[in-house]
Amino acid sequence: MRRGSILQLVGLGVLFGGLATLVAVLIPWLPPVASKQRDRIDFVFWFTTGICIAVFALVAAVIAYSLLKFRVQPDDDSDGPPIHGHTGVEIVWTAVPAILVTAISVVSSIVLVQNENVPKNHLDVAVTARQFAWTFTYPDQDGLTSAQLRLPVDRTVKLHLRALDVIHSFWVPEFGQKQDAVPGQDTTLVITPTKVGTYPVICTELCGLGHALMRTSAIVMQPAAFQTWLRDQKNAAAAPPAEAGKAVFTSNGCASCHTLEDAGATGTAGPDLDKLPAYAKQAGKPLEDFVRESIVDPNAYVQSGYPKNVMPAFATLPKDQLDSLVDYLVKSSTGGGS
Amino acid sequence: MTAVAEHHPSVVAPRPPKTARDYILKAGWIRAAWMTCLFWGIGLGLVLIFRGWAGWEPLFDWAVITVVATLTAAPIGFLAGLGAFDYWVRYAAGAPTVPEDHSTHGGRNWKDYFRPNTDHKVIGIQYVVTTIFFFVAAGLMAMLFRAELARPGMQFVDNQTFNGLVSVHAALMIFLFVIPAFAGLGNYVIPLMIGAPDMAFPRLNALSFWLLPIAGFMMLLSFLVPGGAFATGWTSYAPLATDQPLGQVFFNMGVQWAGASSIMTALNFLVTIITMRAPGMTFWRMPLLVWANFTTSLLVVIATPFIAGSQFFVMFDRVMHTNFFNAAEGGYVLGYQHIFWFYSHPAVYIMMLPGFGIASEVISTMARKPIFGYRLMALSLMAILVLGFSVWAHHMFVAGVAPWLRIPMMVTSMIIAVPTGIKVFSWLATVWEGRIHFNTPMLFALGFVSMFVIGGLSGIYLAAVPIDIHVSDTYFVVAHIHYVLFGGSLFTIFAGIYYWFPKMTGRMYNERLGRIHFWLTFIGFNVTFFPMHWVGLQGMPRRVADYAPEFGNWNFVISIASFGLGASTVVFLYNMIVSWRRGPIAPGNPWRALTLEWQVSSPPPVFNFDEVPQVVGSPYEYGTRGARHAVLNGKPTETGKAPEPLEVMHH
């Protein structure tokens, strides 16, 4: 190879490397960071990206150079030089990539270990996933439950995930952490939120018809605000039945699939609960019995136009909660409200 | 295809005119029709007898009847009616058989392509045409769900249909297009390349093709079942898959038929390559396509039974009420994923290694240079084969696997990039200083190398556990898999189809249309799939019909580009159909290639070679004057030419 052609090749490499770097830097590839873990993940991401840009620039330069320099006319039937290989070169392109991927592996391993480190003063939250809703329980707060994940900022939380029916997966892009909830198995996930704000909680494992709607929010609060919220919730749980029923409705994620004006719910995957009296008439059952049956055994009567086997059975709901939920649904759908 | 009569007049006896009785009882589509019904009835009868005898209620359990009668017995009846088992049945029954009966061999007219045919060249074309049919069907499904995804919210289809379209699209593309398209090209080319008259087991070969349309139509027809098509993704994770509408069993069983077809073909390839190489064709003189299919066949034979098992377990949980994946009864939910990925990761290499082989053939021929580092190329295939079985849990980093498993599986996943890198660098070194002819096969081969590099690099992100935790199950993964399977596998399939089109049809394709097809595909592909990296990193999960509004604009761009990508296929189909009918007659060796398939006529004689070739050297002796790969009919085959000084290199 002549010196001039090496220079041209290097020039092409710099050109492609530069272009790829611009694409990497100018486009905001990653969502905003809101956890310590995401910070570290981003480091691995950019470390890997640096190596990948170098490899891409090399390959693109060789292909582009070949396109420019080695193409022949269709009627040129000469052959290229009979080069069958070169042991030295082959050793280099075996060894160099091996070293690069080893480096990425080492960095990844260190970050993985750091990201799973749980300090002593962490907060435990139990996450229950079911088709198609999330429930968050705070075991240190007398089992307080919520349909949104509320967290104090700068305190590590360890999520304990459980699935009641099929596999679901918990993901908050801004936290960068993801973990499947698996039936029959307890899994955990560590997050240290670093920024106050509201972030989407997304189910990323196909879990049935309502999968795309299986979303809620993770709300990161100042520690003082978090304490206030905990106190308010405990007071609400002790409130009169109608409000308690509404709380059960909200905390079990009913709103993700159903519409109910009184609760501000606008889901469309399941039947419109403002029309419960009409449905009960079609099913030929008294309203209260109908509502109770539909919660405990949803497939007993399925409103036409909606698929069977979609709504999970809430047979495990404690008796007092079930009672207040039925009471609330009957009242709010007949215009009584709370 | 008149070559049959010219070369082997003795094997084709004139056929007596058929009577009505013959039409009904002789192997063919009429017998297939009534035997399908008959066997369906037998299946139904078996279910009713056993259920009645055991006193199970309800007697007519349609889940069981569908599995036994519709998805198992009826297809066997169809195959028997078509004549796929005739020889073996006669043999087993002690009836006289003629081992040298070649009446089922060769393609004389179009009808010979619609029956079990023992000629590997007919089977190769049957495979390629069938797989393109399913490619188009699965592609149209992609257009439909891209239309739904063009805007956030729900517009055209409901959730069940959307999930069904996504699942059937992927299942057809994988099991009915990429894997069998490579099997088809290999079927046509491998016996020719190694100097053999046919495959080792021609009747098994015929059978393995006919299992394929059964699997394909099973998956397509699942849309007509009450409850809709299987809708749990092609990965079909338990326990979701165990309590889905009935369409799910069409996937469980479709995979069995496609898998059986795959295993039979792989066994056939292995025996053919090991035992039927022409004299002088040592392993180190085999073209890399043969090496690639040898390696792939080992992967298929070892891994495919695992996916068969995983789908049987899921089906048993539904139909027989077993509890393999029912956690409430002590089932092990993650067990499904371990078994599934123990096949499905090697399956990624089953879908890629034959493409590596095609790329090697095309690049060496079109660059007029020997493959750089031939032995390391073959050894890297074997390295991928071995390492491929040690990386499956990288699909499960967030699935709840044992924490200790993740770092070892990350390291093996990273290391598999090394043999893959060797192949890419060797192709680049082969091109270097070559005399490159940028025709359609070469464009697709180089397009493959560049797109596969992007897919390989995004694979590094997915192998790194912390990044994978963020991007797992998002559009980043969708982008990655399409860079590997579309930019990788599909580009090599196109390269292979254009490259061997003259050999298979005896006619040349239209080069201009070929190039238009390449550029439309290349641009459409990148605009469709590159933005998916961004969408995924930002927070869009895969397999959702509805998504957050902030991804609306990019999804709109992606959808529009995907329609353009779909349209580019029309150019391909037009070129293939018109060129096959009216293209210019192809010479035996239009590319002046050195491998054996180009040393015979286009299309080749019915038994490939009039005389057994004598292999005397490497298949890639470009640039060495007089160096040749084989001696055929006493004459030297095409030889290499000494290079003339290349002007650009000297100023």
C-alpha cells in the first residue's frame, strides 16, 4: 500500500468517525437522568459508544475506499492479486476486538455490582403486578397501598416484585432500571432517585390485551412532602366507606381499564362503569350482586363487545375493601357519588 | 428444464393415460384432499373414543380436537395423500419397490413443482418460492401494524388483532422465511458445490419441504380461529401463552411442523456433506457456503428439539392440564424461557451463518480475489457454533434469573463478537485491492456487511448487562433484531437469490431493476429501523398498539418509510417473475466463478454432473493463472487469471 492511499483511508475514517460522533452527541439519545443507577448506566453506554464509533468508522472507511478505488468496468475480466491471508493481520483482528469487549465486560460488571448495592437505611416497597395494573405497598407503613409509586428523593429504595397472573416488567426510563415480576418468584430492583418529578412506570413484558395501558407514575418527592403524603393516606384509609371505596378503586388500578366519572377514570379497555346499572339489567341480576360477582369472578358475565379472560379476578381482596368498593361502585354509577 | 430427457432418457418412461380411478387413488392433490378429511375424521374419532371411554366432560372439547385432528392427523393425511410416504409405505408393507425409480425426480413442467419431488434442484426452488410467499404475507402484516402505529392511540385494529399481527409477522418471518429460505438455497446449491448428484436422502428431502407449507398455513389460518391468532409474540412466554384463545395452539403446533422440516433438512445436509463430496473435495477445499451450512445443520440438529419441547410443554399445560409453568401448582415459570432461548439464541446463528456463507461466495467472486483467511473463516464458524450454546441467558438479564448467571453469560456474549468480527474483517480484506463488480448480488453482499456491523455493534450494548437492563424489551431491541435479521439475513438471501438466479432458472435477471431494488431497500430499511434505536432508548416498549404521544412523530416517519420498504419488494417480485419468463438465456457461468455449480449448464442436468468431478484445489483461486478447483469431463474448469496491474494503485 502506498502512503497516499493510507492517508486517504485515514481521512475517510476520520470523516466517518466524525459524522458518527456528531450523530451521537447532537441527538439526545437518552432520556433525562433521575437516578444514581441511570448515571452509571449512561457511563457504560458512552464508553461502549466510543468503542463502537471507532469500529464503525474503520469498517465504513474500508468499504467506502473500496467503492471508490477498486471498482472495475463490467468488461474488465482481470482478477485481483492472489492474496490468501496474512497470519499477523489475522491475529491482530482477533486480539484487538477481544481486548475491547473484555474492557466493556469489566466496566459493565463493576457498574452492575454498584447498581445492586443496597445501603442499610433503604426503603422497602412491595410491587404487585397483575393484568393490567400496578399496586405499591409500603410494609413499614402498616401495609399502605397506592396505585402510584411515591418515593422520597435521594433515598435508596428496594422494590420487591410479585406477579399475580402472568409475567410483567417494571421499567422507569428515567431510572434506567428494569425487572420482570414473575409468578411464583420474588424479584428485587434497586433504585436511588436523585431528582424530584413525575416519571412513567411502564410494563415492558407483553402481558395480554391491556399491556399497552399498563402504566402508572413514579412520583419522586422531597422527604418532607413524602412524609405528609404518607400521613394523608393513612387518614384517608380510615375515612367513611364511600371514600374508602374510592381509595380501593384507585389503589387497585381499576382506572387503567375502566371509565368512571366520579373517580376521574377514563380507561377504555374494559366496560364503562358509569353504565353498570344498564349492564346489570342486561345480565338480569340485581345491581349490587352483579357488581360483586363481576369483581370476584369477572368471567361469570362478560359484557358483549369486550373479550373474555381479560379482567383478572379480584377474589383475594379483603372483605371490608370489597364491600366498600361494591358500595362505592353502586353509588357512583347510579349518580350518588361521594 | 428439458435437460432431463436429454441426459437420462432411460429414467423417464412414457406414462400411461390416467383413468378416473387413478385420479382418486394415485398420489396427488385429489387424494390429498380426501385423505386430509379422512385423517381429520380419524383424529376426531380417536378423541371421542378416548374421552367417551374415560367419561370426560365435555365430550367435544375443541381444544383437544383442534390439536389432535386439525393440527396433527389432518396434515399427516395431507402428506400421505400427496404421496410423501408412498415409497416407505410400500417398502414397509413388503410391496415391490424400485430403488432406482426416478419417476418422482426432476422438474419437466410446472406440475412437477406441486408434488413431492426428489430432485434437490426442484426442492430448492419449491423452498425459495414458498418462503417468498410467506415473506410477502408477513411483510403485509408489518404494513398493517405499522399503519396502526403511525399515530398514538388506536385507529385501525384492536389490541387482540394488533398482538396477533405482530406475533404472526415474527413467527412467519423466522420459521417460514429466513430459516427455510436458507435451507432452500442450500438445497439447490450444496450438492452441486460438492460435486454430488443429489442429496443423500432425496425422499426425506421431499417430505421436509412439504412440512413447511403445513406449518405456514397453520400460522396464517390462526387468524380465522375464534378469539383470533396467537398473540403472545413469537417468544410466546408462559404462563401468558397457556390461557390464551385457541389460536395459540396453532403456533405451538406450527413450530413443531416447521421444526421437524428444519431437523430433517439439517440431517440431510450433514450426511450429504460428510459422505457425498466428490473425490478430492476435502473439508479444507469446501466452499465456505458448504462450511456455513454444515455448521448451521449441527446447530439445528442440536438446538431445534428444545423449542419443540418448550411448545409441547405450553400446549400440555393447556390441553392436558399439566403444570410445567403454572406457579400456583409448583411449576417453574422461568423454565420456559431457559428452554426456549436455549434454542432461540442458537436460532439467531441458524438464521445468520448460511448468510455468512452466501456473502463469502458472492464477495470472493465479485471482487475476483480469494477469500482472505479461508481457514480462520471456517474455524470462526465452528467457534460461533460452540459459543452460541453458552449465551442464551443474555435474553433474560431482567427476567429474574439467578444473579450469578448474568456476568458469565455477558462475557460469553461479548466473546462471540470476536469470531463474528473475524468474518467481517476477512470480507473487507477480501474486497481490498480486488477488481470489484458492483452488480446486484455484490451490492446486497456489501450492504449486508455494513448493516450487519451496525446490528453487531448494537448487540454489544445488549450484551452489557447494565445497558441491557435499560433497553430490554424496548424498540432498541426491535431495531437490533431487524439490523441483524433484515440487514443481515434478508440482504444475504437477496444476494443469494440474485447470484444463483441464472443457475436456477437458466435466465438472467434485469440488472437495472436489481440495483433499483437494492437502493430502495437499503434506504427504506435504514429510515425504518435506525430511528427505532432512539425511540427505544427514550422509553417506548415493544409490542404495544398504543404509546406515549411524544413518540408520535418518529413513529410516523418509521411507518411511512416501512411502506416504502414494502413497495421496494414489488420491484423485486416484478424482476423475478418477468425475468424468469422472458429474461435473456443465461450462460453456464455468467460470473466466471470457480466453484462447481457454475461448471455445469444453467439449469444443470437432472443428475447434476455427467461425470464425477475430480477436485484438485481451493475453490477461490482467483488471480493465479491456470489454478483450478476441479477437473470435469476430462476438461479443466474455469481457471483463475493473473491480475493485470491496477492503474489506481500506482499514482
